[in-house]
Amino acid sequence: MRERKNILFGNLIVKDGNSKTELKDCVFTEGDTIYKGKEILSVLSFKIVGQTAITNEYTEAKRNEEIRNNITGAYE
């Protein structure tokens, strides 16, 4: 069974090209190494704001049997 991860809110230092950039008020999960495509170098400060959800069930999709009208696009 998967464990729930903490959702964090805080400030990060990320690698932006060849330089380091400080980002404020970021939302990320515990153990993340990338934030919005940029590598996380360090976490300056954070607070826990929640936990990720875990679902153990899978839903099954049903095919729609209705046919659309070729001209209007409405269901018949």
C-alpha cells in the first residue's frame, strides 16, 4: 500500500538555467526533486498544509451508446 505524502507550502531555491533562484510561496510534496521543471536545490522554510489522497479503487468507464447528428452535433 502506498503511503500518504505531506503537502508543503514554503520557499525554495531552484536551479534556473545556470543560476540559483529563490522562489516564495510554493506548493510541493515531500520528497519532490523538481518544481515546475526546475531542479530543487534546497528548501528554505516550509509548513505542512495537508496530505495527498490515496485511492485503492478503480472506476470503470462506460461507452456512450448515443449517436450524434452529423449536421447539428446534437444527440439523437
